[in-house]
Amino acid sequence: MSNDNEGFSAEPLPLESDHAIGEVAAKYLLQRGHKHVAYLSSGWGSWSFEIRSLAFCMTIQDAGGKVDLLEAGESRGADLWSS
């Protein structure tokens, strides 16, 4: 199966940690010229998501960028698609 998205690799990335996931996401945006980005946190308080968020923000800021950290509300529970 081919992928026509420029710069996208269909090969799986060796993401062994939550830190690496956050860092790779930030580098993806930085490589495309984004310097002011937003990070939407789930608001669920997961330590795994917190590590990803921290790595993402640190990577952007270390490159001279700015991150607006947004947090989704917890009131909707597990059913995210209901209104």
C-alpha cells in the first residue's frame, strides 16, 4: 500500500516510551515550519499522557517555539462522542 503524503513514512517508528512519542510529534511539526502550536490534553490525568505532553512542550520550547497547552474537560466521561 503506498502513501502519497510527502514526508510520511509508512514504516513503523520505534517509539519505546511516552517521552519519545511526545518528542516525535513535536519534531514533526517543527520540521514543517510550525513555531506556535497547541497541545490538547485529554484531561484524564493519565501519567502516560502527562509525560507525552511534557516531552512535546519541551521539544517545541527548546527549538524556540511556543506551545498553548489546552486541557479537555473531564465531565464527559468515557463517552466522548455523545452530546
